[in-house]
Amino acid sequence: MAVFTFDLNSRCSVRYNNDKQLWTASRFFSDKEIDFPSTYDPDAFAAYPKYNVEFDKKGRLIVKEYFSEEVVQTLPNPCSHN
């Protein structure tokens, strides 16, 4: 399971935050985090978040159901305007 992914072109990283139980993004070497409230799952287990994320070739963030790989949503690159 990937709990971290990144896009070199936008210098953006996305990781699963176990404490908040959701995915967050930040630019490389930045402390400013962008939360994705739509990925919050209060019933998530630390080892198995409900969603998995990855960047596509265009730098968009693809949010998938973790176990089924079904695409739930496609988001613009979270770091492109920050």
C-alpha cells in the first residue's frame, strides 16, 4: 500500500495522515498542508485507509477505493496554485 506519492513536475507530495485519518498534500520542503476532507474516514484502520491516491500523467490527483481500485474522484493538482 502506498501511503505517500509525489509529482515531480509540480513538486507536490501527498501522504496519508494517520492522526487525521485523511490524505494531505504539501509542496516539497513546505510545512503548509492541504487536507482532503473528502478522504476522511473515521472508521479507517491505520494500516488500511479507505482510499488510495496517485498522480496521473497530467499531474491530477486520482482518488480510488483502496480495495477495489474504483476511481472515486479526480482532483486538480493540489499544489499547482499554492
